[in-house]
Amino acid sequence: MPYYRVVGDVPRKRHVQFRRPDGGLYAEELMGEEGFSSDSSLLYHRHLPTAIVKAEAVDLGASGLTPNLPLSPRHFRTQDLIPGGDLVTGRQPLAGNSDVRMSYVATDAPSDLYRNSMGDECVYIASGRARFESTYGVIEAGEGDYVVIPTGTIHRWVPEGPVTALVVEAAGHIRPPRRYLSAYGQFLEHAPYCERDLRAPTEPLLVDGEEVQVLVRTRGGLTRLTYAHHPFDVVGWDGYLYPYAFNIHDFEPIVKRTHAPPPVHQTFEGPGFVICSFCPRPLDFDPDAVPIPYNHHNVDSDELMFYVGGDYSARRGSGIDVGSISLHPAGFTHGPQPGAVEAVVEAVRQGHKETTEMAVMIDTFRPLDLGSAALACEDPAYAWTWAPRR
């Protein structure tokens, strides 16, 4: 994380004695990235965070991916997927590669305790509200929130009703783009969001309990560990590594006289991918501007776009709607649907001055394979919507 926080009670210095009211020592835990050479936080537990009493392998069934063949643009209607499970076990695989996996969730059930030890997660709440509980405390998350969860964070999700979400699971760490930060980690003036926009836990979440189960994901699969004491026994923590939420409505779009490319919408970066936020903004204002994306052929990346709100003028006639996901793989030129450019130019001539579209885009730099959920809700006609009707 780009800046320091302290929550609850911590001792005056690191790695010194910190005693409970009964005289015993709190157990210090370092959560750190990249082998003691990157961001970290120190957490202080009532009980040993190392004490486990049982370990069991867990089989949740196959979650494999298949190649995108025949290679083509694709449209997936997540609205057609059947809700079920929870925000952990109910993830329906959409696409992925060795760097990142994307899943869709529709649920109203609370999850068990969970820890992803493979990489960071970014959960975008498309609709509904959920309480995110972790060893760091609580984040109240709602529609439009990205919740970024560091590797190894024990947490659970408690929805307040039906929730839909896009889950991005990285094979490494998810961070704000480096070009937005100073050499010391402060957001720079040109960044489209800043520290004030980030929400993190503000007080400890103290939960008692013995022999508590935690589902753990590693590269070898899933394990259910039974801890001797509840891991939410943290009385305080400080550092630069913690979960946080950022709402898409707090993203400040960059506007140009003519159409700006997707990098101006970048929100996060991960190993081999970026996450971008497309938000309502004024349209390009040069008198001769074409205020709509131009045809583009990104030879090094696949583009997955999750449509979350507003009106998609560039996709008119394609069947795209709120809840849709489009996938445009490297190898294809893609752009506005037939007639969309002329329609927007005419709308601007008549006084239309802004776009209302909202979308979350993941661009990957390795090809994406397809998940079973994507194939189950695919619109087979999408690839041909640019061609004249016969």
C-alpha cells in the first residue's frame, strides 16, 4: 500500500515485549511481501497465529480452463448464470491464464474463513452490499467498490442480501500504477485518485473461538486448516500492507479534446495485467472529434470488459447490456458497432455532451483461456455483429 496506517493497540517499537492485561505476551505476526524487502504490516494476536490442530485436503471439483478456439470476439451474459455458493466457493470461472483468473459470483450466503496464499485478489462489487471481515478489521463494501485483498489475508464475506461480483485473482500483487506514485509512495497530483479515496479497516475486529477452520488456497490446491484459536484475535496492527476498498465513482476520468486511449482509465496493475475503470465523463470537445473509441488492434493483449452501468453507445446493436462481458483477444481488430460512430457524432451535434457508460476492463498480456461459466452463458452471435446482415 502507498501509505502507513495504524489501527488498535501497538507497542512503542517493533519487536519489543507487548503484554496482555494478564501479563502474558501478545503474539507478533509479520505479514510481508517479497521476502522482507517490500511492504509489510505487523499484527498483534492474543494467541499464537501459528497454532493449527488439523489439516485436510479439499476437493471442490475441476476448475480448468480451455483455449479460446476457434479464436473470436466473444460476449458472455453473466445475467444468465445461476446464483449459488458464496463469494469464495461460488466463483464461476470466466477466463484466465498463468497470471490472473477472473470469476463471476452471484450469492447471498456468507462465506467461511478463507486465505488465498497464491496472490492478491481484487473483488469488484457489481450490485448489493457485503461486509468484509479480516484479521485487519472490517470494510463495509457496496456497489461500485473494488476491494483489494493482500496475499495471505484471512477473511470472510457476509452479504447483506443478494450480491454480484467480478473476482480477479492474481498470481502476484495488485497495486496502484507506479506512474501515479512518487518515489516514496505518495499519490501524485496527476493521479486519478488518491489516499483520501481509499477505505481501510479503522478498528480491530476481535472474535473469540477455538478450533476454527480456514480454507486455504495454494498452488497445490485447497487445504482446510483448523486453527487452535480464531485468527480474528488481533488487538492492533500497523504498516503499509492491508486490505482496502476504492469506489469506482471516486475515479477521476482524464478528458482530452479528442478520444483518449484506455491507459488513462488504468486503476490498478498486477503481474501481466492491468485493471481499468471506465466512468461517466464529458465527451471529447474538439469540434471535429469522433467521441467514441476508434478501431484498434492491440497485438499484445486480450481485453475483457465487464459492463456495469450506463449506456454503451459504441456497442449499440451488439446485445451488450449491464452484466455483459466482452472478450476481444489479441489477433482481432475491434471497435464501435456499425452505425455507432455516426450516431454519436449526430448526438453531439444535437447537444449531447457526456457519456454515462461504466465498465471494468482487464487487459492481459498473455492469452486468456475460457472458463466453463463463460461458455455456459455465451452469446454465439456476437462475433458477427460487425458484418453486414445477409
